Amino acid sequence: MPDSKLVRRNFLKSSGLTLAGLLGLPTVMAHAEGTKVAVPLAKLEMLKAAGGSVVIKVKSKLVLLIRNTPTSVKAFNPICTHMHCVVAYSAGENKINCPCHGSQFDLDGHVVHGPAPHPLEAYAATLEAERIVVTL
Ligand code: FES
């Protein structure tokens, strides 16, 4: 009878799942050149229309991607500067909200409502034909 831990580990390896995937974060195969990472839009259904957003893990960093208009995207480190919760984009408010203590950030990462003491770290991001290029 096979060792159940070994079977589970082999399943995770062969299925391509990672810790990010197990935590509900999309695992995306991205092409990296230096600090630039190209994320294929085909893998991110939630970014195909304006108002969509997703937190992904790229090069061991969490990245919040927001499709704020049909032709542009924003990218941030989604770790709140207050006590390190993961923030989320609200399309209805057009703001980034922290679920832990209510901080809000605008789409430049600036604090609109505390207690967060500092802005979110913003990454340069561009929307190209079939991909998003983020500079980490
Ligand atoms: S951790 Fe974000 S407001 Fe406290």
C-alpha cells in the first residue's frame, strides 16, 4: 500500500498546484526577464474586462492586478501597510480596501482612509495585446 503522504505530494507535483494555489490564489505561468514579468491574459479570466482584479503570486511576491479601464491596469503589493492583511479591489467604490481594519487606498496606492500609515507599494504595469507586463 502506498504511503499516503507520498501519494499526495506526487499528486501536487504532477497537478502543478502550489501553496498559492491551495490558498486560492491563481498560479500563473509568467515569463520573467529581470524585473519585468509578463502575465498572459488568457490565464486570468477576471482581468478580461474593466473592473476585474486578482491577487496572484509571481516570483514569490503577491501582486494585486486591477483592470481599472478597458485599456489600462494597475499593480500593487497587496499587503496592507497597517498590520499586513491582504487588500482587495472594490470596483463599485473604485478603491482598494483592507478587510481587517477598514483602511482604503486609491488607485495610486495612496491612503484615503486609515489606519494604514503608508501607501501601498505600486508596481509599473502595462496592458499589452494579450498580456500584462509588471515591473517588480
Ligand atoms: S491591516 Fe489593513 S487596516 Fe489594519
